Amino acid sequence: NIPKYAAGHHEYLDGSGYPLGLKGEEISLQSRIMCIADIFDALSAADRPYKEAVPVHRALEILQAEARAGKLDPDIVDLFIKKKLYARPSLAEEED
């Protein structure tokens, strides 16, 4: 099922994602989790040659806004933030 989960990580709850335009529960839990992690990584990664990283707090605000807009699962976003599932050593200094 890993290829299926990976393929669905660009799907949004409101159906505006790709490749299949899936909505809500049509998107697996695993894909919804991967989507949030991928967005956070894309926003906060310092090694992207085509854009600068945003600060952690701003990346988290963007995730919350996307959840309020109906694109991301708000329960997963809340858990991601409350449990600091995004934490990695390179971001620790940014949070302080």
C-alpha cells in the first residue's frame, strides 16, 4: 500500500489536490499524514534551491490556515503541532 499512500499525499480534503482529486475520507489516513509532513518540510527546508525556508512558527500557521480552509485534516494538524511531530535538531534553535 505504500505506493498508494505516497500517490495520495498531494490530495486535499476539499478535492482540490491531485492526481485524482479525492475528497475527505477517500484519502487514506496515511496520505493525509504524509501531506501535512510534506507541506511542512517544503515550507521549512533550508536546502531548497528555488525558495527560502520560512520560520517554523510561520510554517505551522500556514498548516493551520490550510486546515481551516478545509484542505488539511484539522485533527492531524493539531496533533502535529501539539506533539511537535515536526521537530528535528536543525529546527530546535529556531523555536527558542
